[in-house]
Amino acid sequence: MIPKPTAYFRSLPKVTIQLPIYNEQYVVERIIKSVCEIEYPRELLEIQVLDDSTDLTIDIANTCVEKFRSSGFNIHYIRRDSRIGFKAGALSEGLLRAEGDYIAIFDADFIPPRNFLKETINYFTDPKVGIVQARWAHLNLNYSTLTQAQSILLDGHFLIEQTSRFYGGMFFNFNGTAGVLRKECIESVGGWQHDTLTEDLDLSYRAQLDGWRLIYLKDIVAKAELPVDMNAFKSQQHRWVKGGIQTAKKLLPQVLSSKKLSLSIKTEAAFHLLGNLSYILLLLLIVFMAPMAYFWRSYGWENIIFLNLIAVSSGTLSIVRFYLIAIREIHKDEWTNYLKYIPLAMAIGIGLVINNSKAVLEALLGKSSEFRRTPKFAVTNKDRNWRKGSYIPKNELSTFIELGLGIMFVILTYYAVSVGLIGWIPFLILIQIGFIYTSVLSILHSLPRTRV
């Protein structure tokens, strides 16, 4: 069932669109142009370009803003003296100057549909609605195997997790972009805060704790670029994972102690906010697989093989079904073309275990880090060689640990074959592919002027 607005505005309200920018020279002009094409009365629309950049983006954005201002748009170029608070700080600065009672936010790599505001604004006729979130789609879905695998991971989140939480009456989160927020909602819960790396998740939970409703519209779609660089993708995942645990430390005690929330909401919120702890458990499983294989062999593999295969297969098949449902919903009649990317998506999830476990541990230990934005290159087709551009992240030590684990699991697979542990072969292959694919692509993507 598609949610419907409870009423429609007789007179449309004023809306401020915020575009937080940091070193986005390849996409900044495109996003400014896109939001200026949104169908909404021009006199009721304000656009803020919140630019914290330190490179050519400054001149590109400024020139573009002046162009549209001279064409009659109410558009402002806003720079801060420092980058305090990163994205949250920029949004806070813009909020102080915002003319609209409703704030739409788009990251630099998005292209919102022209009817975005018309399809979202009327949900705010309900005074309890604080945030409306649209679904993400992908501009460069078929650019590479990496983007195809990423699309499956994200589609699972937006088609199943977000949808299920919304229709189930559970807490869910604003995703930081492609959404509209009531200005009063932001201000009433303490505004944007930068003590976590996921200011969007943090604000979402504070709003819901304060009684505000969030609306999720899976049929309203805003397209964005997927990272084409493995190192950029890993950096994005690190930020999301670390921010999620930081938010859990900050807000989960309030959720669990609330007398207004049901046990089901508290339970789901705990699973949601603490879900990234699973990376630590997965890492422990991977580390102990080699000694366990030796133990099982000496103990008598035939005594426990059935139990182990059922346990591992059940977990694996449930994940396959999760993503299978997502791609059938997204790709309709062409869904079978994307089946082959489900194993790769799962393998990449395994390959990220070092990167993401590090993020979890940093959050648990209270180690602070800067907000590292995910660089985008305006890559929407295979003709664009992004390797010649700026913003190429470097490898970290974790890359070489991943490579070492990949090699270890090649050896472990050979051992499993030699001693007859045939049932484990598919799982061992999935693990080794995950580590080798993730590490090798990280190394190749850090090399200058190559295309992979």
C-alpha cells in the first residue's frame, strides 16, 4: 500500500533546498542545474549551495550560482570560515539562514526528479510528520561489476529494510539526502549535531524519540552515482558503519529506557543500531576457520558436518533470498540478468570485514575521525575515464591484510579439498573471492591513470 497524504496544501509552503558540497568539481554544476529544474513555484523556492570546498569547486559553484541567480532564481552561495562539524556543520549554517519552513537536502552526486517536491511536500499537512524520505536509485548501475554489486546491497536496504521498518511502525532513518525535513522538527530536537559520522541517523532517532513521524516513499526515486573506486567505497562504508555504532552509543540507552515505546520498537531499534557489530563476529569466524578446520578433521568431520552445513547454509540462503526479493522488485522482467551479481555482493560484504570491523572498534573505543566524503566523478557511462581525475584515495594497511587473508583462504580451500571437506568449498571460495576482489581492486584503483 502506497502511503497517501492526509490532506493537500491549499497554498504551497516555501521550501529551502540545501546542497552540501565539499570538493565536488565534477558534479556540482549538474546538481545545481538539476534542482533549478524542479517543478515548484519559483517564488516559493530557495536554493542554498553550502560549499566547504578547498579546490576548483569553489569557482565552478560560484559561477553556476551567479548564472541561475541572474535568471531569477532565489539561490545563494554560502561559505563558512572553517569546516567545523563537516556536513552537519554546513547544514546548520544553512538552516540559520533558511527562508523555508521545509528543508530538502540533496548530496552533490544526486539528480532529483522534477516532480520531487510535488510528490513529497503534501505529507507535511500532517503536523506530526517531521521527515519524508525517498528511495535512492543509481545513475551508473551498469558501469562495472563493482557498481552492480553495490546496487544490490543498497537496493536491499531501500526496498526491504526501509520499507519493512516504515510499514511495520518501527524506527527507521533519514538517509541524509533525497529527503525533505520540517524545519521545526530539526530545531525542536536540537538541530544537526556532529558528534557522530552519521548526522542523518542521529537526527532521525532523536526526532522519533521526540514523537515526530517519518514517512518513507519507496516509489519516489532520486538517482545518484555509485562509487566507482573501491577505496572510495570502503571509505563510505567505514563512515556509515562507524557512525551507526556512535549513534547506538549515544541514543540506544534513551530508546531502551523510554516508557512510550513498545518492546517491538525497542528490539528493532537495537538490532538496527547494533547491526554492524556483526562485522566483529564475522571477523572472528574468519580468523578461527583455519584452526577449526584442523580441529574438525582430527575430531571426526563426519560427526558434525551435517550440523555445520545446515547452520552456514541457513544464514547464507537467507541473505540470498533477501537480495533476490530486492532485485525482482527493482528490475521487474529483467531481474534474472542481475542474479549473477548476488554472490559478488555477498563476497564484497565479506571482503569489507577488516575495513568495517576497524570502524566498529574505533566507534566503541571513542576514537574520533573526520567526515571523509565519498568522491564522485560524474561517471554515468563506460566512456568516462575517472582515473584521470582528482580525488583518488590511497590504500590503507587494511588492503594488504585483506590480500593476505585472500591468499590464506586459497590455501585453506586446497586443504579442504585434500582432506575431503567438500561441503565447505563453496563458502571458502566465496570468502577468498571477497578478500581478493576487494584488495586487488583497491590496489589497482590507487594506481595513477589506469582504468579498471
